[in-house]
Amino acid sequence: MTDNVENLVLEHLRALRAGQDRIEHKLAEMSNRLTSLETGMIRSRSENLSTLEDVYRQQGVIDRINDRLERVERRLELI
């Protein structure tokens, strides 16, 4: 009878251990997915900053062209 109780306890302990192993595996998987998401967000932010820098650079070029055009118009007395 004692062997039956010991076997039952061991069986429950094995089941608990298997459950814990599944939880640890899922946690590791979720941690990897979270790291991937964080990496993607950082990459996206970096791309957005790069795009914003391009917009500001283009606006600077447009402003300089506009200034030159105004000077030409003044010289030609078109304004």
C-alpha cells in the first residue's frame, strides 16, 4: 500500500514537473517574441527618424531655392 502512495506521489510530481517545463518553455518563447517586437519598434523608430531628417533636409533645399527665386524675381523686377 505504501508503494502505491509513493507511486501516486511520484506520478503527481512528474506531472507537476512536466507542467512547469511547459510553462518555462512558453515563457522563453514569449521572451523571444517580446525581444523581436522591441527590436522591430527600435528599427521602426530609427526609420522614422531617418525619414524625418530627409523631410527637414528637403525643406531646407526648398527654402534655399525659394530664396534664390525671390532674388531672381527682384533682379528682373518681376515682383
